[in-house]
Amino acid sequence: MWIGRAVLWALIVVIVVNGVRAPIERFTQGDQPTGAPVAPTSSGFPEAEAAAFANQFALVYLNFDGTKPDQRIQRLKPFVAEGVEQLGWNGLGRMGAGAAQFSGIEVLDKQNAVVTVVVQSEAQRWKLSVPLYYADGRFVVNGRPALLPAGGAAAPPQQPEPDRDESTEAELRPQLEGFFKAYAAGDDTQLQRFVAQGVTLDGFGGKVTLDDLASVVAPPGGTTREVMAKVVWSLAGSGSPSPGPNSTDPAAQAGTLEQAYRLTVEKQGDNWYVKDIRGATRPVE
């Protein structure tokens, strides 16, 4: 009988001790994490280096000329395994691609990944999926790449016509013409005539000249407003160094670009002054 009671009391003591110890341990552990340690988030695969390797490879792989097939073989050698030559090209035709940009990567394990690169060939954008193997600090293209469509441009939504203050636009036009001429020249002294007090802006330093202030759009408001301007820049050095006066060669003429700007302007006295200039957020007609 007494043995049974002893066992019962021993069991009660164990339960009580464990019940008291558990909350004490939780309290002393504080905010320490519980459970299995968190695995490192890094895949172990050198993603940045793989992206650079795939970009270079894409520009070699998608540039070929049937009159110079051996040239492509030589250019592919740093990217492919020994014995691989044209990597699927039949040696005919011609293709040129450029503007390669990293788009994404699918890491399979520490040594394998598929890198996607976006390139442009003439008027076509492509995606190129490149399988890579990595070992001993080096990469190799480990299989046939895959061309994928990159999709066309999105259709922008229709913008509502903005509210306009035509009298303010008329006031702003001569001031903004002077500002953009000084901005193109990068003339700090001239710029100070058109910018608000305490504002400093870096100009183009003569790399462009103002061809036309095509439009100014000013909303109704107070003495500080955000206005839009469409500017036509003439690009210095874009044509022939010394085209003849009667030259009809389009490449010999100076090129122009229409640009849209958003300016914060402030009225002080009778004049408007520029406080800030940025790219426009909407089309400017």
C-alpha cells in the first residue's frame, strides 16, 4: 500500500515541478525564436554574375551573318562547352540584336539557373531564356536557349482635357522661353533671371539649343502652380559638321526632339519664376 502511495506522490511532484518550470522558461527566453533555425534566404547561386554572363551571351548568340559563320563560332567559345559550335544555328541568314537587359532569373539549385534576357532586333523585342550551369567560379550555357515573345507596348488610357488658364499661359510664355534658352546654354547668370530666389539649376551647357517652345499648359490657381511645357530641342552635333547650304541629306541636318516638362512656377510681383523642373506626368499637346 505504502509503495503505491509513494509512486503516486512522486508523480504529483513531477507534474507540479514541470508545470512551474514551463512558464519560467518561457519568461526567461523572452523573444528568442522557437522551432528550427530559419534557413538562409540566399540561394547560393551568384545571380548578379549570371545576369551579366547571360547578357553578354545573348548579344553573341543573336548576332549572326551567314557570310561569316566562323566568326560566331569564335565569339561563342567563352560561353559554351568545348566542342559546341553554332549552338543550333544552321549557318544561314543574318540577324542583329542589341540593347540586352536582364529580365529575371529562376534559380534551380546552387549550380543551375535559367536567366531571362530582353533584347531588341530591328523593330522586334524578344526574350531569350538561357540555361546556365555554375561551378568553380565559372559559368557555361548548359543547353539550348529559348526565344520568347516580349510583348508589345501597352495602350495608355485616354487623358481628360486639363483645365487651363489661358491668361496665365500668355504671361508665362515669354518668361519660359527665356528660361529654356538659358537652361539650354547652362548660363548661370542668365538662369538666375528666371528662377526663384535661392534656387540653383544645372543647365545643358550648350549641348542643346531651344528650337521652339511649342506649348504651355497652366491650370487655374494661385501664385504657385505646376505647369506643363512642350519644348523642341535642337541637338548640337547631331548633323554633319559642315553641311552645305543646299544639302538635302537628312542625316546632315540638325536633329530635334520634342520633350515634355513639368515646372513649378511662382509669381513674384509681375513675373513668374521657376522653382523646379522635372519630366511631365502626362502628354502635353
